Amino acid sequence: MKKLLALLAIVALVVLVGGCGSSKLGTVDTERVMQGSAKVKQIQETMMTKQNEARKKMDELTQQKGKMKDDEFQAKQKAIYEDFKIVQTEADKSFQNTMKTGMDKVIKDRGLDAIVYKDAVAGGGVDVTDDVIKALDDGMPKTDPVKAATPAAPATSSSAAPSASGK
């Protein structure tokens, strides 16, 4: 809620300042960034791995619940939860820092005054979402979208092997 109010205040300020001269405002769709950026997907995958690890620890702890006192169980349960909260906070910070870095690069490259989140803008602004995704993924290993979407052919095909090797 505080973030939304802060964003609305920024938008109002940009609109007021924009009336004094010509300003260039970019907008970014965070949902598209989350779906389209390999860098963001990497952060999400790391978070999911940590979440699964915490869930596994919690399941193991639950199986051992009968062998320990309630206060011991609750203390271990709390420790697992606290560890996960730390990881979650780090992932959130990583996402925010990644977004800021990408948006700062686009602001500089496109000569914008600011970029705001698309959801905070009623209309106007230049959509720079694709530019932000490109800035985030710059330097990431390139993957072939066709190979990623197509399952590998079975290795047991006798007719494919000779033609692939040229023999």
C-alpha cells in the first residue's frame, strides 16, 4: 500500500513538473518483465528451490514431531520459517535491484526523465518494457527459443543417427 501511494505521488509530481516543460516518461509492465526476462526467471527459480528446501525441512520436522517436546518442535519450526523469510527478503531485494539497474540503463539510453510502473499510470508514457527486459538479460547466456520449446528427439531412432552424422 505504501509503495502504491509513493508511486502515485511520484506520478503526480511528474505530471506537475511535466507541465513546466517537456518530460519523457517511460512505463514498465512488471508482469511482462517477470514472464519475459531470463534474469528474473533465474531469481524466481532460486526462490522456488529455496522454498522447496524449506518445505522439505518442514516435512522432515513434522515426521519427527512425536519424538520431541512441543517447545523444541516449535523452536525448530520457527527457525526454518525465519531462514526462509531471510531468503525471501534477499530474493525480493535482488528483484528490486535488478529492476532498478535495468530501468536506470533504459532511462539513460532512451533519454527519459523517469520510468514508472504501468499499473500506476492512467495513461500516457512510452512503454519501455521490452527495453527493460533486454537490459536485464544483457550478458545472460543465450538460449535458442525453438530448442527450448521443442522436446529432444529420442536417441533410439536408427534412421536419424546416420543422416545426422552424414554416414
